[in-house]
Amino acid sequence: GMLVGMPHEFNLKIAGEMGVTLPPKGEYGVGMMFIDKDPAIQAMQRKLIERAAKDHKLGILGWREVPVDNSDLGSTSLGTEPLTQQVFITNDGGYSKRDFERELYRLQKVTTSEALQDDALRDSFYICSMSTETVTYKGQLTPAQVFPYFKDLLDDDFVSHMALVHSRFSTNTFPSWDRAQPIRMMCHNGEINTLRGNKNWMQSR
């Protein structure tokens, strides 16, 4: 997968196609999510986000299905492929930039926690990123499949000041869509052990 800086000009274009007016860069957030392909479960998952957003004084500008091309996926990836959606979120509470980012993080944590308590939602609900600064495109893909799969990344208007790329999955686990790197705000090799273990490794160098 790949973590990129917020592609504001691209977002303006797709928001226009949605009939939505975006605030200036930094004054809105984008949530990138995996949700269920079943319309009934989708509605429940969106409602979860919308209700929690209201509780945190955040607004929902609109939802967008991220266009993908799954023609090159293998049977394992295709068999568990989620629906990838973006949600555009506004700062209705008038938070400072730092506090707005904090509330987006809290929204991610609260909705993830609630989804995990619901048998109907837990297996198909995952927030890849939710921020005013970055967006994460990832999946159960090979590195060569990332760009062809996510059509956004092939758009000439999609511009980012940086791209953080990682091709591994979480260590010692079977690959899955949610375990793909980057893990929300960072990439790592999965070797994050105990604090004591890390200290011992540092001292032994």
C-alpha cells in the first residue's frame, strides 16, 4: 500500500462530481475505509460513522466509492475483497487544526471499537486512514497491483508532496486487506515487540 499527502486538487475535482463543495485544504478530513459489499450492512456501517461524527461535532459532506480495477486479483484477494469508500468530514465544531486532527483520530477509534462489538459489522469494517493530512491506499495486493487497482492513483490530477510505500504485511500473520501496510499513520516491518525487548536490542548494539 501507499500513504500519500492529501491530494487537494484531485479532491476538489471529485467533490465537484459529487455535487459537494469542499472547504480549503486542512479544513476537512478524508476517511478511507473498507466496508461490506452487502448494501444493508453498508448502511449500518455508514450510520455508525455518521452518528459518531455528530457526537464529536463533525459533519459528513458525502460518501464516495473509490473506483478500483480488480481484474488482476488472485482468488484469495478477490474472495475477501471489501468495498473501498471515502468519507469527507468537516470541522463543524470549529476546532483548531490540531484539535480537529485529534477528533478525527477519536472518531476512528470510537467507531472501530463499536464495530468490533457488533457481530454483523466487525469482520468487514476497517478504517485505513482518517486525517486532514494524509490518505492511505492499501489492500491485499502485490506492489505491482497497487496502481492498477486504485484508479485514483492513475489520475493526472492526483498530486502528492510525498508517498510512503511499504509492501509487507504484518509479520507472522496470514495476509489480509486490513493487515496490509501502511498501518494508518506509519509503515513498519511488524517487529514491534515489548518495550523491554526493544530497549535490550538497543543496548546490545
